[in-house]
Amino acid sequence: MDLLDDLPGSAPALPVLTVSELNRMARRALESQLPLLWVEGEVSNFTRAASGHWYFSLKDASAQVRCVMFRGRNQFADFTPANGDHVEIRALPSLYEARGEFQLGAEQIRRAGAGRLYEAFLKLKAKLDAEGLFDPARKRPLPRFPRTLGIVTSPQAAALHDVLTALARRMPALPVILYPTPVQGAGAGAQIAAAIRTAGERAECDVLLVCRGGGSLEDLWAFNDEAVARAIAASPMPVVSGVGHETDFTLADFAADLRAPTPTAAAELASPARQELLAQLEHLARQLRHRVERRQHTEMQRLDYLARRLVHPAEQLRRRQAGLMQLGQRLDHAGRSRLTREQLRLVQLGQRLVTPIHAVRRAQQHLDALDTRARHAVQGSLVERRLDLARIASSLAHLNPEGVLARGYSIVQRDDGAVVRDAASLAAGDTLRIRFHRGQARATVESARGED
């Protein structure tokens, strides 16, 4: 214990801090008292560590400060700074405890002056947007097949070469009119606006391309000019903006009817693709041929059907004449039938009006007719009966044994009258009776032999 601490009336004892504690307190005090702020200066001693962190110093004419930008932050930066670059960083003042060094921890980095330009850009954008200059309802569609394409850019710009190359690839026959103007530097904005107005007054093209290649915010600032935005909005033809790269946005992009990420993309959006059109045309031609062939086939079938139905006028006349003749015959037949029926009806009516003498005569005639028919029937029946009897007699004559004997045959019988049909049934000494057509004879068998 220090003896001075025990002296009466001495001040309270102060705590003793280590260097680490002191640096920690200083860091906390700095970070709590100084918020995030923008600092401008010139880059020096720039180092990119193997870990990906950036270490550099910012300096001006009379001072410098150490800075660090960790990999998690610098990977979102638009550029990598180099010694001598004039930049602005958004940083948190702090203290590196290990060495007790004051430093800035950078969160964002941009080229010097970009912040002020960006603020002016946002302010003008809000103003024009409030006027309705960027209203999507004002956007006009691009013509599908433009007859002429206008380009507002610098003749020396690489963007012009990119646009012409894309047009030569997609639609080489599309006419192009260049409205030359500077695209960078003092007064470029007014000249760009004048070129846009000239294109509108001449009315030589269907679509207008306003384009230039990529660059810094300062390089593209002419396309953030209020006069350019108003000239694009007042253009009588649709305007395609192709300024900078895909990440670059200008007021010309918001005022244009269509924004393209690059000049090449602007040319592709404003022009039809020749190869695609040729492919579509070939496809449509194939469809047309197919439909024509199908229609032709259908019409040929219809023509064949009509040809089968079509009859020569002479044939039609012949058929009509035949039909008339048939109708005439039917009419004549119908007339004759009607006349016959009426005559028969008159006869029947006349017969119903005859006198009794006529009825007696008619009845007598009827009886005579019946008598004649009866006589004829009886005579016919007698003739048929005689013919039947003759046929039966003829059949009996054929079956009569006398007829057989008359032809030279004889009948051999035993004494008991039995007819001998087989010689083997006879024996020597048998007495037989033989009957001829005329007369009989008796005989004695000397020998008999059956059929071999």
C-alpha cells in the first residue's frame, strides 16, 4: 500500500487500468459518441489481404487516417479502389485495440462526388415523378415492324457500333438514321435533348434509340439532365433508352417508353429478328400449303360428288319426257278405268231397272246354261271312265297267263296242281301235266337235273 494514500486530506484513489482496458474504453467511447458518417479523402497504402479484407489510408493535404473494409462489405462495392483514387466512405470511427490505433471501419465506398450527384439525381427524379413524367400509363408500345430506326448517340461512341452490329445481325434491311450528339461532358445534356427534339420534328423514324456505353455516374450524368427527360417524354415516337450497363439507371430510362439494359439490348428490343420472322414465315407457308392441299382435296371430292349428280341437258330432257309420258299413261289409264267403272255402274243400274219378262228370260238363259254345263260334265265324266276302264283292261291283259302261253311258254304242274319251278324237285318216274296255249299233255320224268 502506498503511504501517500493514508495521508489525511488526500484525494480519492483512482483505479489502475491495463492498456487493454484503456483501449477498450476508448473504442467504446468513440463508437458511442461518433455515429456512421461519410469521410472523403485520397486512397493511399491500399492493401488487399489474403482474407479478402481491404486495408488503406485516407488522406488530405494535412492529415490521414487508417481504414479497414472487411470482405463481407467490400464484396458489394462497385469498384476496387487504387492508390490515388479520390473516394468517399461511409464508416464508423473506432479504435484498433491491439495497437491502440484510431481507424475507420468502412461500410460503403464510392467515388468522390457521386454522393452529391446521387442526391441531385434523387431530388430531380422525385420532382419529375410527381409531375407524372414517369407514369407507366404514358408508356407506348413499340411497333412490331418499324420502317425506320433513329439513333441518338455520338458517332464515335462504342454504343453506336454495338447497335449497328446487332441490327445487321437481326434485321440488316432496316434503315437507320443517326442524330449525332455528344453523350458526355459540359452541355451534353442540352445537345442530347436537342437531337431528340430534332428527330421528333423530322418524323423520319418509327422508333428512337437514345443510347451510350457504360461509365461512372459522372460519365452518364448528361442522361440525368432534366431537359433530356422532358424531351424523351415529349417525343412523338416511342423511345427506347439503352444507357450504360444493366446496373446503371438514369432519368432517361424512367422517361423512355422502354428501358434496355445495354445499347445492344435496345437494338434487339426495337428491331424484329429476321431469322425468327423467316422461320415464322416458313411455318406459316407450310400451314398454308397444308390447308390449301386439304381444301383442294375437299373441293375435288365435292366436285366429284357434284359431277355425279350433274346430268347432261339432253339426258335431263329425255328423263323429263319419259316422266311426262309415264304421267300421260297413268292419266289415260286412270281415265279409262274411271270410264269403265262408270259404264259398269250404268250397266248394273240398268240391270236393276229390267222388266219381269227380261228377268224370266234371263233366268231361262241361266237354266239353259246350267243344263248345258251339266250335260257337258256328264259326257266328260263318261269319257274319263271309259278311258280308265281301257287302261285297267290293258293292265290286266298284260298280267293274264294266257298271254304268256300265247307267246310259246307252257306251265308244268304235278298231279296235285302244284306248279313245278325247279327241276331239282323232280325225280325219275314222276308224272307231270303240261299246259299249253291250246290244250294239255301228260308226261313221265325219265331223269331230272337241276341248274348248274
